[in-house]
Amino acid sequence: MFLYNITFLIDEPIEQQWLDELKNNYIPMIMETGFFQSYQLLQVTDSPNEGLTFCLQFRTNEISSLQSYQNLYAMQTEGNFQQIFTNQMVTFTSTMKLID
């Protein structure tokens, strides 16, 4: 199992608007690509940063699916989401392999 993790640091005042956009548009758009089987959204509770920190993890059985998503869709989907929350959100991505 492989995970594509997107970490978001957002300003507190936009939390509800951000969650609505994430759940209603961003997550469905990524899931519709067909490269991931499931996802989970987590909130970091001990972040040293100002604002709120969330991690969104998409799961797939094949590393090739994750790489295909990154090559074909990541720049567009993530760029569009960044534009909506310009100067109110910072993101970074990482890929992980589930060991146990």
C-alpha cells in the first residue's frame, strides 16, 4: 500500500470554507482520476505552526498509480486548489509506503 500525503497549513478563519471546498470539490476531483482506492483526512493536534494543520492521505496498491497521478493530474488539481486560498494556505506533499 502506498500513500500520497498532502499536508496543509491554513489560516484559522478559513477553516470551514476550506473544509467545504476540500470535501465537496478537491477530494472528489482526485478520487475521480481512478488512481486511488481510498483517502483519509487528519488534523495535526500538536503542530508548532500558527494556524491549523491537516494531512490528506490518498491510498493506492500500486506505486505506478501514485506516480501516474503525480505526472498527469497533481500540478493542475493542487494548483487550482492553491488559487482559491491564495496567501491563506501552504502545502507540501510526500509519498509513503505502508510497512505494517
